[in-house]
Amino acid sequence: MSPRLDKQRMAEPRSLLLVVSLQLGLLLLAFYYTFIGGQTALGVYDHTWRAITQWVTTALVAGWLLWRWFNPRKIFKTPVDFPLLWLLLAWSLATIFSVNPFRSQETMIFFVTYLFFFFVAADVARRPWLVELTLNAILGAAGLVWILALLQISWWYAHQLAMPALLKNSGVALSLSTLPRLSVLGNPNTMAAYLVPIIPLVFHKLTTASRWISRLLLAVWGAMLVGALILTQSRGGLIGLAAVLACYGIAVTRRKRLAPGDILPATRISPRMLKIGGAALALILIGYGGIILSERGLSVQNTPIQVRIETMSGAFKTLAAHPLFGSGPGTLGEELLRHQRPLRELHAHAHNLLLTFAAETGLVGIVGMAWLGLAVTKRRPAGGQEAGGFRRDSLRLGLAAALVGFLAHNMVDSFFWVPAVSLLVSVLFGFWIGLDSQPQPLSSRWAWTVNLAAGFVLVMVTAFGLRVTQGLKAYNQAVRATATGDWAAVVDHLQQAVELSPGSRFYPRQLGFAYGYLAAENPVYRAQAIARYQKTLRDMDQFALDHANFGCLLWEDGERDQAVREMARARDLDSESALYHLNLGRYLEAQGDYDRAWEEYARLLSREPRYLRSDYWEQANPRREHLPAILERAIEETTGLEGANSLRLAHLYTYAGRFDDALRVYDRLQGAADAPADVHVGRAEVWLEMGELDRALAELETAVALNPRTALAYHYRGTIYLKQNRLGEAAQNTEAALFLSPTPASYYQSGQIARAQGNLPEALRQYEAAFVRATPPFYPRYAPEVARRAPFAEERLPCLVIPRVTDELVLPTLAEGDLLEGEGRWAEAVQVYRRLLSYEPDEPRVKERLKQLCQQRPDSCRE
């Protein structure tokens, strides 16, 4: 058969039934990989869906390989074959020399899967009709995304608290920042990363549609996707969309003449309409950018941007530490723990895809990426003279714009671990390369060799992946058991996970934590917990919480000096955390090393002045007696860190009752503060503590005038009006405070107002909300970020004392218990008191209330 006839045969499908069947199948696959198999929460963390996804993927790739097996001479080369094989070699070598081989082997599953999808797509690209069917399926899944986005917006609208009238009267208007960021795909940035490559595909379909109704529907489709992208409020999405439009702009401006039919010959869209559409898209981009910049900013002082700078710096340090083969695929999270300073947040990537790959694969991987980039830029697209040439040119441009947009977004983020995004891009990249690959078939011998090698890799990846999934299943069962507090079951499941995944370092770490929880009830388990933590810290000693958990186990076991060293290590690794300063101070105080203990307490208060309002300082005589000296050290520490004029220093003076000193700091801050409204709120807080309600109210009026979104100003106004028994005004202001920034104090105050108004059910609801808000679960991002696993319900051992503002827990508890007792619901009141004592076992007010209730109603106190 001649090449021309063979090409014509491949260009068109053989039957309508085949087209319909394939379209439905591709649509189902697109839905599955977008909403289930491609989602981190399901296809990565959930063992059931992960196994199903792996079987589906294996079946697809195996079917393609078998088809190729019976047609060996139809395997064609692509311009990027050798760079991709070099990258596969680089990842394999990096896995062999990895700092954590198990994590790297697991990550290789994803890399190989993406490679398979690329080669399948590159092969499919030689059948344009099949490419169009695949794009239809992708756009169909994207349509469901924007439909779900509309549903999410509708749900927000139905459940969004109406803006209080007080805020409206103060000139507060709804803005994008008052809405949750759109996150149909689990995370706003992930959703933006998914939408950026989809939008150029809509452009391609729109400009090649021949019927006006099709163009209208596609225009609506594209508008909805762009709208959904805007509502993600993703700055990376903004960069990606800008890159997409720039790609189209460059393609159009490179035409020397824009004659009718020159750009869009298959449609009735004229060049004038094209220019109008381009201008509209540019205005959307400008408007989108304006919204993002006004709401979230691009200043280097912005915390997310600082985190990106810090992770990128950590990635460069990782590359310097492992220059040849890198740290190993999937291990950058561990390396950032070692090298990223300061460590504001835990991340497993450098917020830059190329830099992440470079750090994890070293110079060998960098060579592969450079080779791939060179192969792509040197590729020579075939002309569009064949039948359907315009459609092919439009498709090339759409695919190029999609890839450029994805790459631009990944310069400030990294989505390798999100299959919904990475699989999509692998397919689009395969189409883009396959469209222009010259038909250079491999010899029969090489075709069979390639098939055998690919089949072997597929079998190995599937086998290892299913083995990993079995360990993941046991781990997920342990996670569920933590939510019910069944730590014996947690240990059993984790031991099974360790047996199924002997190379994992994460499961033994979690097993040590589970033994630690059991040791809180039965000390016989403490030795096993300590042994596990010793092994964990030999492998990874840069995570502060591990040292702290280990330290408190040692303290309970009588190894006091070593416990102090471990807690000091935790403090050094995360010097901004009050948790480690408090527990280290507690240990030093118990050892009689008062000077060092007071120093740690001073550092605690310099970082979190509000903890001066904790009952902790009254629980031991030396601590209580030396609190003035501790406070002086905290003032010196704060002054050294921030200077003599800082809000934190003023807060310290206020909470210490040194009101004149606080007012002097506020006076000096009056004209220099970045947030002048906060200065007036601080002054109002001082006047309120002094009982000067009128002066406090005047300051709060000024604060609201300067910034009507200052939640604390409304809260304190509500406090004053409650003291004055002006319940209506108190309710309005507290409602405004809760709308702007819900806090335990505002929930408690709302409960007090409801109780004064005689609305006891509402009071109970608000007291409960206050307590829940004051006791959030404690877990860092280690499990989901570094280990790519679901976190435990709690990741702090009970022997670690958490610093708290006591009244945020005690006042709602006492109020809720009093109401329940008044209604004769004594058993419920007992539960409320006991819940508080599980957090603050030495709280005297609640202990006394519980004792009295149990004496009066002994039946209510039975377990």
C-alpha cells in the first residue's frame, strides 16, 4: 500500500459506530482521570481508587502495546525519544542513589505512567480524527468542571452569611476576597493549572467550528472556563493565562498580512472579529490581574511569595549537596527540611517544576531537560498543505499555547504529583509532537525490542505500584483508627504497613508515634516508641516535631537531660513556634535551671504575647514569682527583634497591665505604623482594660473609619456595648466581627449576648463554636507534603503541653456547663467539663464545678 493511501486510511474513521463508541469511551476516561484517578485525595492517597487507577492505566497501555505487537513495523520515531529515554535513565540513577529509595521508587511510577501516556498520544496523533475525539472528551470533562464550579458558587451563595447591615453602613463591599477560592479539583492552584491548558483547546475548537451555533456554544464554554479560572484567584493561573494569550498574540503578529481567510479560512470569523476577540481577552487578562493583585498582591513581603523564594533557595542548596544524581525523585520535601531556612511551611517541591526536577535528579537530569528543550525547539513542524491543513495549524497553535501556559504556571508552582494535570499535559505534549513526526518506522527487530522493553517496564511498575498500594491500604486503616482514638488498632495496621512496605521510612515513624500515644495510658509501650523515634531521627533529624515528641517520651521515661537536648533541638529547628519554647522552659524549670527556663519563657512571650493571658504562669510558685523578670526579658527580646516601636511590644505591655508603657508605644506608632487602624484598636484595648469605656469607644470609631474591615474593632465595640447592656448594638458589632474574622472570643461574646437576650439554644451553639475554634487539631504538613499520605487526626503526643489562652477554653466551658445545668442536662454538663480537663487538667475553676456537680448529681458522673 502506498504511503499516500495509508495516510488517507489513517486520516478517517471506518464507521460511525466506531466513532461513537470511541467518543463515549474517551469521555468516560477523561471523566475518570479528571475527577477520580487524577485527584490527589483519591488517585494518590486513597488505596482503593489508586489500585483501580493503576489497573485501568495498565490495561490501556497494555492494550496499546499488544496492538503494536501485532503491527511492529508501525512504531514510529519521535524527535524527543532519546531525550526522554535519557530522562528515564536519569530518574533511574537518581532513584538508585536516592536519600530515600522507597519514595523515589514510588515517584517513578508516576513518571513512567506519564511517559506511557505521552507515547500513546504521539501515536494517536497520526490519526487526526482520533485526536479530535480525544480533545472532545477533554473539553467534555472540562465542561463538567465549570458546571461543578457553578454548583460550588451556588452553594456558597446559599450558605454564605449575609453581610451584616452594620458593615454595609460602614461602606464595606463584597469583594473577591470575601469568597472562598474556587477549588472544584481539590485545590485552587491545581484547578487553575488544569484550566490553563484547556482554554487554548477551546480557542482551537472555536476558530475551526464551521457552524454559528457551535461557535456560540464554544464561546460560552470558554467564557465559563475563564470565569472559573478567575475565581480560583491563582496568581500562577494569571501567569499561565498571560502566557497562553502571548502565544496566540505572537502567532498572529508574525503574519505580515491579515487578509480575509488568511488566519481562519474554515470559519466566517473575520480578521476584524479576531482583533476584537483578542482585545476582549486582553481586557479580561488585565482585569483578572488587577483583581489578583489587589486581593492577594505580588509583593515580596507577601508570605506565599516569600515561601516560594525560600523553597527555591532550598532546592539550590539540595542540588549543591547532591550535584550529580540529585537527592532522588520525590525526596525534595525531605531535603527542604534540611536546607530551607526559615521553614515557614512544609512543601515537597520548589514551586518550580524544572528546579524541582533539577534538585531531585542532579546534573544528569539537567542534561536531559536541556536536551529535551533543545529537541523541542529544533523540531521542524510540517506544513499545512495537506487536507485539513488549517485545522492542523490551529491545533498545533492550541497545543503549543497549552504547553506554554502550563510551563509558565509551573515556573511558580509544581504539579507533577497531580495526575489530573500531568496526565493531561502528557497527552497534549504527545499530540503536539506526534502531529509533526515524520513517518520513520522502526525496523522489525527494533520494534519488537521496544515492545518487549516497554512491556517489561509496565509489568515492573504495575507490580511495585500494587505492592505500594497494599501498604497504603494498611496505613489508611490506621489513619481512620486515629479519628476514633483506637491507638491499639493504629499500631496493628501500621505494623502491617511496615511489613508490606519494608523500604518505607514514614510508616515506622508513624508507628513510633502510635506507640507514644499508647504509652500515655500504659508506660510499657514507651520503650518501643522511643526505639522507633531513635531510628526515625537517624534517617531524618531535621523535623522539629519529631524531636519534640521524642523529647517528651524521654522526659516521661526519666531521661531528663536527653529530653532537654531533644527539645532544644526542636526549638532550634523551629524557633518561631511557641510549642517548643514552652516545653523546653517547662523541662528546665523542673530541673531547677531557672535562668535558662525564664529565657525560654521570655522567647515564648516575645513571639506570642497573648500567652501571657494563660493560667500556666500561676501553676507553679517559682514561675509565678519570677513572672515579672520573665516579662522584662520578653520585652528585651521583642525590642531586640522588632525595635522599641512595635505592636507586639505594645501588646506585651497591655497584657502585663503596664498601660502607660503600652500607650507610649502606641503614641510613637501613631504616624509610622503600616496599619494605623491597628494602633487605634490597640489603644482601645488599653482603655478597655483600664475601664475607660468612652475613650476606648472613641478609638474604635477612629479605627473603623480608617479601615471598616478591622474585625477586632467591631469585637471590642460589641464588648463595650455588652457591658453597657446595649444588647442590640452589641449583637450587631459582634456579628460583624464574626463575619470578618471568626475567633473564639467573638463566638463566646456572641453566646453571652444571646444568653442575655434569652436565646439559650443560640447561646449554647455559640459557646460550643467558641470551644471548637479554640482547640483546632494539631498536625503539620509532613504527612501530605513530604510523605504524600493522609495525616493522622492528631500528630502531637499528649505529653507535649500546648500553649493556650486559658479563658478562650475556660469561659465558654463554664458558660455552656452552667446553661446545661440550668436546663437539668447534668450528664451533658459533666461531658463538657471533662472535655475541658482533657486539654487543661489542672484548671481549678472547672475542676471545682465538676466536683460540685458530681456531689449533687452522682448519677451524672458515672462513666
